[in-house]
Amino acid sequence: MREVVQSLEGNGNSVFGHLDRILLPYYERDLAEGRITREEATDLLRFFLAFSDVRFGMRQVHNHVGTNSTVVIGGCDEAGNLVFNDLTRMIVGIYIELKLVDPKLNARISRQHPDAYFGLLSEISLSGSNSLAIFNDEVIIEANAKMGKALHDCRLYVGGGCQENLLENAEVNSRASIYLNLAQVLLVGFFPEGWPFLIENERLELRGYDECSTFESLYTTFLDNLKAVVDSHIQQRNRTEREGWRYNPCPLHSSTLSDCIENARDMMEGGARYNFGSVSLTGIGTLVDSLYAIREVVFDRKQLPMSHLRKMLASDFAGEEAFRQRLVHRVAKFGHDDENLREFSAKVFADVARVSSGSPNARGGRYEASLFSFRSFTTMGTQTGATPDGRKAGEHLSPGMSPSVLALGKECSFVEALRSLEPLDLTLYPVVAVLDLKLPAEARQNPDYIVTVLKVFLDYGGSVLQMNCVDPAMLLEARAHPEQHPDLVVRVSGYSAYFNTLPEAIQEEIIERTLVRA
């Protein structure tokens, strides 16, 4: 076991893999032969994980960077046998003991896993670690298999950096290939004249909504525009990626992939077994809310014409605050318990996945849809004008696949957010779809609460879950008196960090996140 761990220590900024599965046979052999004790194995892992955490200077104020190193626990092996063992318990215990930020801890779960495993994940969630991301095997394995990948390979997925996954020894991690702002594409139809560089330089055929007499025609126009923008981005990416093996060969990484060795071909040349890429879609909650608002106020209720809505958006709702408040509070949004909206959201999720998936890349693979977004929901939000859901220009978009702040407000039951998953088919998003939750105060005193959240997440077909289990009052206090909370860790987006190392804008966004009551 020592030799295997030492080889992992040399990986640097990388994926350490499915640690409790990979190390188990070495651990059991060495334990049986008396070459190592459980205490020695724990100490070995403790040093390995702590070394990974400190070597990147994680405590530097305002200079935090994610390492993109991940450790996977739980899940199953290639035959579908569940993984939950002494090493799983050992790894989680070390994260709790040392309050580790990195490597990122990704826990794969399914309804077949024992209650003891869910209890362990509850324990680390309540410990204040907040370095945990939850992956639903039942969705992610099926989603990858739908793309034509062998089932035994799909069962061996691991985290590829943030939340995106790749298949162990079979797939190259090029998941964050393209980030795309869905809300901005929606606005193209309102203001096509504002995008001459897309129309002239890229020669895209982007259409406006002026001639749309029904919501169905507007929705079709939006999907056509989205398809044109996605295809344009892919074509640009393919032009540079086609020569990637010349200007960015990766012989060392390629030598770790069996198919690259057998094919005698670099991973950048398509030597891996699977060579998929990803279109990472940002702001789908904002998109659903905006499309539904257009349908409701313009076409169904006929409360204002499209031309008036266009003027509102162009002026950032100047002089229209009363109607903006109506959009915010009187029109159902993704995450609300509204049957029409639930059906509508399922359609949008499916159509967006269909439009952004399947195009070939330059390495012999195809593009897959994903709903993970690093910090793009904030940075893209600052560059995006007002949207029909009542969001003002410059405000954040919805993160990952989560409902927007406008949809949930500053207080909302986590059950509403989880129920919004029920009508969705998230197997259409193989690279994952990430839901962010900040758990209510009562969760911090009740381990069964976390277990319930995880099982409901499974029942409703979620893909990836990130939880922050922090008292909002403590966050406010830590912002005012950082010296009193040096070890406060929060989940930011695709990474975790010490709260007092984060820039003020990110601290504020975490404080304002939703779900602070049951």
C-alpha cells in the first residue's frame, strides 16, 4: 500500500482517483501479511492527503486557487459491486480530523449503498468540512452509457477536476471545453442588431423575435439561435483542437492510458478510448424562468406586447419597477411547486441538451451537454443585460442546474429545490448537472436530516449535489472578524476554500445563497 500511495503523491495537480477501491486490495494484503497496521495505514493516508492540501498554499488570503485534485469514494467497481469499506471510513475520518480543503472529496452514492455510508457522509457534512460533492451513480452511469460507452467503463467514472466526470483509464478530461451563456443567447433574439460580430464575422444566421406571433415560434427561434451559436463555438474549437497533438502533445499523460499505448497515438490526437468534449451551459434556471415569463405575460395573459418587453429589457426596467416586481413575484419559476412550470422546465432541459449534444469534435469523439459552471454564473452575469424573469442587468445568473435567486428568494425550503428535479431527465447531461444547496440551521443538529436530503436527492433523480452546511450568522461574523474564524471552510462552486481567503464578492455571493430554512 505504501508504494501505491507514494506513486500517487507524484501526480501533482491531478485526479487521484477512486481511492478506497484502488487501494483496498493492497491494504487487505498488507494487513493480512502483517506489513501494515490500520493505524499505520491511517497515518499514511493522513500524510498523503494533508500534503496535497498544503502544498498549494491554500491559506493565502485573496490568492486561493483550486487544485483540481480529486479523491473519489463509494460508488461501485466495473462489475457493479458496491464500494464501501474500511478505507472509505478512514478517508472520511481524515477529512473530518484535518478539516481538509483539498483534494476535493467526491462521494458516489446509490440507493443500494448501506445506511452506514449515508451516516458517514452526514457526519462529514455536519463537521464543517464543506469539501464534499455528492454524485448519483444511478444517473451518471446511465447518462454515459447512453453516449455509447461500455457499461463497465461507465461504472469507473471519477471526478475530472471540479464536478465534471471522466471514465478511468479510458477518457481524456476535456470537459470544460466551451462555456456558454444561455441567457445571453436568449437576448440575441431581442437584440440581434447588437451582435454584428456573430452575424458578420462568424456568418451566423441569427433571427429576431419580431415576426413571432406565437410562443411556439419564439421558442423555436431561440433553439435555432442556440444551435447556431453552439455549432459556431464547436467549429472554432475544432479548428484549434485538430492540431493539438502538434502544439500541445501530452506523452506522459498518454502513457497512463491503455488505449493510447495500444494505438500508439497521443491523447490529443484521439488515442484514448473515449474522446468526448463538453458544452458547459450556464444559467439554465434563468433561461427557464425567462422563457416561461415570456409565455405567460406576452402570449397567454397578454399583459404587454413583445415590443414593450423589449424596451423594458433595453432600459434595464427603468421606470418599470412595478412590472418588474410582478415578473419576480407573480410568475412561477423553476423550483416552484407549479405543475405547468414543472412540465415546461422538463421540456426546456431536454431541448437544450438535444441542441448542444452530439456534434463531432476533432479527436474522433462528440460533444456532450453539461450543467456545471465554475464561477461563470457570476462573471457571465455581470456581462448580461436584463432578462424577462425580472433579473436586472449585471446580476448573477443561476448556478449549475440550480434555481435562480429570484426563483427561491433568500429563504426557501430545500424540498422545493429537490422536487424541481423530479420531472427532469438528467441522464441527458453525461458530464453532470450540479445542484447547489445551503442547508437550513436545523440540519446542523440532526444527522438524520442530511441522510434524508441525500435519499430524496436520489429518489428525485439528481445528478450532482453540493451542500454548504454553515450558519449564515457565522458567515457574517467571519466576514466582519476573519481572525476569529481561520478554519471556516465553504463550498464555493467547483471547489472549497477557507472563507477568509475569498475575495469580498465571492464571500457576499455565498452569504446570499438560498435555502436557509426547512
